[in-house]
Amino acid sequence: MKWPWSVTAKGFAMGMADLVPGVSGGTVAFIAGIYDPLLNSLAALSGHGLRAVLKGDLRGAWVAVNGPFLLALALGIGAAIVSLASPLHWLLEHEPTLLRAFFVGLVATSVPLVGKHVGGWGLDAWVWAAVGCAVAGFITSLPPLVQSAHPAFLVAAGMLAICAMLLPGISGSFLLLILGAYAPVLLAVKTLDLTKITAFGAGAVLGLLAFSRVLKWLLEAKRRPTLAILTGFLVGSLQALWPWKVQVRPLYTHSDGREEWLLENVAPETLGVELASVVGLAVLGGAVVWGLHRWGDARGMKASA
């Protein structure tokens, strides 16, 4: 088969987003035009695909789940996680303001791109969006819990995080941070700890099989309110990405000696080079999203021609 490099590239962008607390890979999938195909393929894993496997029809299962699409996407996501886990971790530690600025632009530009699919912003849509905004704002304002690296805990964390990763506006990595599993998972990837990676991966697979079908049904039966809520999720998650933060109090110490702090949003102290850098990176993030969106639209039009 001809390898779908565009899907792999979009998977790479999803994987990069999922590594950063406050950004959702589901957002990237939506604006890149692969959200519905992704949900259809994931839902088929526990539906038509599973039934075909049980009948011994492996070729039929491959076709049912759109195997080439899923494989290309998974390779892109995996490549991003393996190659970017360390540099993004370093940026989060040493240049958090500039990194958050880039993703503020990414998420803020995603809001109208997702919102335009609601199909008419009546009172009901604004109410659902307000609910989504409040939920995301509440979730992203929770302080991180004490971390745990027990495999059973990582299975549960994987199930919850993958559900969040599928939702535009709800960051799976931020949920891991709140649960206290972000650092252990990132460390497991960096050190290739197969026990912890397997535990987290098993939870992620279980979560995917269950939640993808629920989300697919919602988008088919209640698409307008669901998209309004997801748009609200994006708006509510912006507070977690506000570039300027201060450390309020220490929460716990990692095994390598690093301290985890409770952070609070503050106004920028100066209007100099840092502010210009933040604005520039936010604009760059917005441009990347707009480019992905235009690319997704162009690919969609080409496929339907």
C-alpha cells in the first residue's frame, strides 16, 4: 500500500500535543480533519473489528478498523512521544513560560475552528459551551496529587488520561499531572521501563475501547451540544496554559529530587523582550494550528473529489 504520510505527520502533531499538560491531542485531530475517522476506527476495534477477529477473519478486521490509517497514526504518535519526551520535559523545566505561550496560541486558535462546526450558536449552544468551559476550568485548576508509580495505579491513570486525550480541550497529560502520574509515566518512557509502560498502555487500550464508542455515539446522536461543550472545554483549558505563573507552595518531591509546586497565574512583570517572545510564540502556535486546519481541509477536499 501507499503509505499515508500525511496521517503519520498529523499523528506526530497529536503525540507532541499530548506530551504537554494543558493541550489535547484530540484538538489536533479535530482541526487536522481526522477526528471522525479516528473515532470510527477506534469504535470498530471493539465492534466490527473484534467480531471479525473472533470469526478468524483477520483481513476483514483490518479493513473494519481502517488498519492503514490507525497504523500510520499510531506510528506518528509513538515517534513523537519517543523523540520529544526528553526535550519537551526539558522545556517544561527550563522554559515553561515560552512553551506555554506557544500552546496558548495553538489552543486559542482552535476555539473558532472547533466552534464553527456547532452549526448555529443559539442559546442552548452557549449554555452547553459555558458548562464545558466551567468543567475544564475546574479540572485544570486542581492541584497535583501525590505521585504514584504502582502499576495498578498506572492502569487506572491510563484509562482516564486516554479518555481526556480524545476530547478536544481536555488535556490527558494535564489529567495525569493532577493524578500524580505525569512524572512517573514520562520517566518510564525516558528510561524504557517496560513494566510501567505496559501497565499504562493496557489502561489506555481499555479506555480507548470503552470511551471511543461513547464519544462516537454522542457525535452522531447529539453532535451540536457535544461540539458546543468541546468548544467550551478549549476556552476553559486556556487558564492552565497562561504563560506567567508563580510558585505558591511545594506539593511533593520527585524521586530525582525535583520539587512539584502549586502554581498560580499572574500578570507579566515587564513589557520587554519576554513579552515580545511570548506574543511571537503564541502567534506561531496559532499559525501552526491554522496550517494544520488548512491542510486537513485540503486533504478532505482532495479525497472527496
